[in-house]
Amino acid sequence: MLIFKIFRRSEWDALRQQGETRGAPVDLADGYIHLSTAAQVTVTAERHFSGESDLVLVALEADTLGDALRWEPSRGGQLFPHLYRPMRLADVVWDKSLPLGVSGHIFPEGVV
């Protein structure tokens, strides 16, 4: 199952340069990397990245993250994937631009 992380371009560039990241400021504050399922990622984009352009959508394979991936209740009691270790560039299955359109972010075909 693919799960997703939305990065600002500067955060994605840093991950690519350093080979790993502990995430965005919110991830650092909470102590884990916030991820979303395909069913959750559009609301995540609306809520936390509204009006932001130059974003990158990164896909990870949940089954390869081992015990560091935990499913915990969050928004509305939904279980969200949280990564309790640095995200490595090697964890990334694919990355795609997440442009901002007239009515919100434009997700790659097949994600939502």
C-alpha cells in the first residue's frame, strides 16, 4: 500500500541532498513524520498546504517501513500513518510535482 508525504520544494531538495530527513517543522515538533493514505492526502493538502504551490508529493511503500510505521488516530479518529524514524531517500518509491490549480492542488492520476 502506498502512503504519501507532501513536501515543500526546499524540504524535498534537502532530503535529496542529505539522503534522509526528520521532516518538516511540524514533524520535528511532534516527534514523527506525518504521512497520509490516498484517501487522506487531499484533505491534508487542503488543511496544511492551502494556497501553497511548488509542492512535491512523495510515495512510500508502507510494507517496507517496518515497525517504525505506526497507525495512530488523528483527524476525526481516522488512523494515520506516522513514521518514527528519519525518512530515507531510499524509502521513496516515486515523487511528483503537486501543482496548485484554480480549485486546489492537482494530484497525479491514480493517487486519489
